[in-house]
Amino acid sequence: MQLVPGAEQSTPAAGDGIVALTGGAERLSDALRLLASGRGSGC
């Protein structure tokens, strides 16, 4: 059984929000980039 994907998953077109709790060093800049591109709600 594999619980964690072996590769990075593609990003959906849009979402209700963006969460950057854990991950690599780029997680915050990636989250801000997604928010700036309109892929999540800011509120």
C-alpha cells in the first residue's frame, strides 16, 4: 500500500483555498504564486 504519491501531483485549475503547512523550502512562495494566479480564495 502506498499512502504518499511518489511524484508531485498536478495542480487543479482552481480551489477554495491554499494551505502551506508543511513541505519544502519553496512551499510559501508556491502558495503565494498559486494565490496570485487566481487558483485559490484569499479569504
